[in-house]
Amino acid sequence: QAAYSDEANGEILNAGLGEDITVNDLAALICKDEGQIRHVEHIHLQSEIPKLVCDYSKAKRVLGWEPKTPLIKGIELMKGWIRSQ
């Protein structure tokens, strides 16, 4: 959709949920119930940003795009795809 939009041409658009999550919390969600993956706690340097939020408001304004898949469901779908490969 963005590739065919003149308004999006040359613009940076974020695609995310608009919710904050830490690296450790994301890793814990990915590793949940998995015997093959072990979560290793990430220790943040003082100068490192501990959380990020992907603001999709510009993508919504320019393209009418909004997230449709909750994070946990997206992780489950990705794990299923990886297993099928």
C-alpha cells in the first residue's frame, strides 16, 4: 500500500501497535512455553533506552493503516510459520 502512495513517497512510516514493551518483556513473551528457546535477561546500559513505542499515527493518517493483530497473537503466528519452514 505504501509503495503506491504518492503521499507516502520518501516518508518514514511506522507499523506497530502503539504500545510500549521492554526488550525483556518481549523476549519473555517469545520464549514462553518454549523448551527450545531460553530467555537471557537483557541488562540495559544506563545510556540505552529501556522501552520503545512504535507510533503508527502517521501511517494511519497517510495510508489509513492500523494494526489488526495483537502482539501475542502475532508472536504465535510467527512461531507457527517458523515451525512450518
